[in-house]
Amino acid sequence: LQTLINQIKVPPLIKVLQPFPLQTLINQIKVNFVPAFQNRHYDHDLSNDNVTPKSTCGNHRNQIKSRKRTKLSPPSKQNKAKPQQSHLDEFSSSNTKVDQSFIRFQPKRSYSASPDNINVSNKDKQDLDKLETLSELSNVSSTPPWSFPDSEPDSGLDSEEDAGDSIDFPFRITKGANLYPQSKIPFIDTHCHIDYLFVREEHYTSFTSYVCKRDFPANFSGCITCFCDPPSINKPGYYGDILSETGVWGTFGLHPHNASWYSKKLLKQLIKANSHKKSVAWGEMGLDYNSPDTSDDVKQAQQKAFVGQLQAAVSLQKPLVIHGRSADEDTLLLMKQYVPRDHKIHYHCFSGTLDYSKKLMDYFPNLFIGITGLITYSTSQDLRNVVKEIPFHRLLIETDAPYMRPRCNQHLDKDTNKGSTPGMGLFIAKKLSEIKGLELDDLLIQIRENTNEMYGI
């Protein structure tokens, strides 16, 4: 038995099996290693230290590798970012702990099990053979900043054949591109509702197939879809399928119209949903007093849901998507109270005054104003006047599809004219470029940089 122990280099095995008693260790050796050694064939004499075994039974090595993987699988304590102290009021009085492991801004970490990072002797390394590389433990997903390719500095495309094969152009547009303003600068719709879009148009397959079916511009690069009602938030399989597609990212929050659903349980579900690796922000959330029957009780319910989500999102360092309508004073007051000044914020579907926009941007230097198809409406001259004064490095383009269809080419999807699509953001960009007195390409370059600054995509 001692000879056998010496042959299989058991000291590292003892470390793995601690605190197993000696008899258990002996039993493990007899069961797992003796049959394996009986089936081994050697090219040289066993007395040679450089013996090269040919094994017809690798069970003993699999045992060693599996135990090593078990030993190494937890993330390294020194590399894992320390979770920040949560200041959620509702969690402070319970035993519920907020999982901080999916904080978006922590660095990516990968762990590899190889003989170089296992404290064993050289002979042990030979016996371990090839250890499998452990999968990456971090859910954080990052995309390099967009820039022009070196081969063609005046265009986002290397060539027409590249469309559909690159990060910036993941879709092969098959119809309708000639109906849009022409540009080769990629753009992302920063706010839409793919789940509502599919239901409205009775589309039951992938977003990629939807892009092929409808009219889309050739420079459409992707979209951020917002899940903001409990039924979609409670279905990880549903939103997981949508977010699994290239060119689609997501945000999760409780819309103020759904504030009556707010509870500690739903907040935990939102935290879980926002742990998805393609979740780029928390929202949309906020206050909406636009309805004439908005009672004080309704306002109080919205404020409670808004505050709870702000606290959770800030605790998890998630960017915010804010919905504010006819509630400017209360929205800004709560944001100032619960959101750090340097936090990243997307103020969705802005329709307020110039004074309100200045208050927001002055207090929150990393806040961006979302512009929708409203600026194309003949009744929105006041909004166009406001947008003209907002610095264009603080603007984002969003369709809020399937809502607020911009005034666009009447031949566009004439057979299925059921609302807006994420591709129609290009009409918003065209109108915005006219308001700003800029070329469309110049505006799209800046908007793309703003999108990357806000969402990291």
C-alpha cells in the first residue's frame, strides 16, 4: 500500500480529501486507483522516474481532476469585488441578501485550472494531464467602444458584404432599406418594447426574423428592449430567449402604471432579472401623473415603487431608465434624494420644458435625454424648440416601439402599418439632425458615442 501511495503521489490528494479519516482515504485509494493501475501499460520500467504511462482507464485521473475542480470552483476571494452595503429599507428588516455578484461595472474575471496555478509538484502535473478550463464566472458583459474601421474611415461598413457579420451590423436587412434616410453609420434604438411589439403584430419567432420581415434601415445595429410589467419580469425563459439574440439588450423595471403590483417579492424578482448578463440598466420606472384620475393614493403608490427601485438600482450600481410625465417636481425631488449625482441616467421620452431639462442636466452630469418620434409631430413645436437647446452630446434616440410611430415615409410597411419599429429611430435621427443643423452622419456618430457612454454597448 505504501508503494502504491508513493506511485500516485498522494500528498496533494490528502489535501483535497481533508478532513477525511485515514481509513476513508485508504478505501478511496483501493476503490478508485488500484483497478486503474492494474490496467496501465508502461513503455519503461516502473523504477524510471520519467516513465510515460499509457492508460486504458483514466478514471483515477478524472477523480483527481474533478476534485481539483471542486477545490478551485469558488471565485478567488482576493479577486472578487466586495459587495457594497445595500441600503434597501425593505431588505434591512429581513434576512434577504441582495446578490451583488452581477454588478455591471466590476471587471470581468475568468478562472483557469491549469498545472501552473495548482500547488503540486512537476510529477503531479504529469499525472493530472490536461485539466479543463473552468468557465468564466462573471455575468458581466462588455462591448468595446464603437469606432470607424481602419480600412474605410468614412463609413461604418468595411464593405457591403460585411453586413450581418459584424458587431455593428449584426442583421442582414432584406427589405425596405431604400425607404429610409441613407447612412452607413450604425445606430441603436435605446428604448423599445419587443414583447409588446410581438404581441401587437402576432409575431411568434425571433427578433432576427422580425427584422427580415419588416422594413428596416441598412444601418440598424440593434436595440435595448424594456421589460416593465410583472408578467414578463416573472418569466426568465421568455426574456432570456429574447436577450439571447445578437444585437438585443434589455432593461428591467416596474412602470409607474403598474405601481400597484409593487411588493418585496416583485423587487426580488426585478433584482434577479437585472442579474442577466445582457441587462444594461434598471427601468423604466418613475412617476406618471398624466391621467386626470390620478389620486393621491395612486401618487403615493407610484412614489413608493419608485423609491424602492431607485434604492435597489443604486445599490447594485445599475444605470437608470426614468419615466417622468406630468410629475417633474416630484420626480426630480426623489432623484436628488436617492440617486448619486454622478450616476448614469437615461431620462426616457422627454417631453418637458427647457428649464426642467437644464435642472436635470445641471444636477446629474451623466444624465442623457431620450428623444422619441414626438419631435416629428406637427403639434410638437415646443418640444423641438427645447431639443434645439439641449447639447447633442446629452441626447439619445429611442422609438418606444411599438408606440409613437414617427412621421415617416408613407410607403413604409404599408401592408403592416401597425405602429413603430426599432428601425424607425433613423427618422427621429433625421429630424434631430435638421433641428440641430447637422449632417445625418455627424449626428449619428455622436449619438452612437452617447449610447456607448450611457450603456456600455
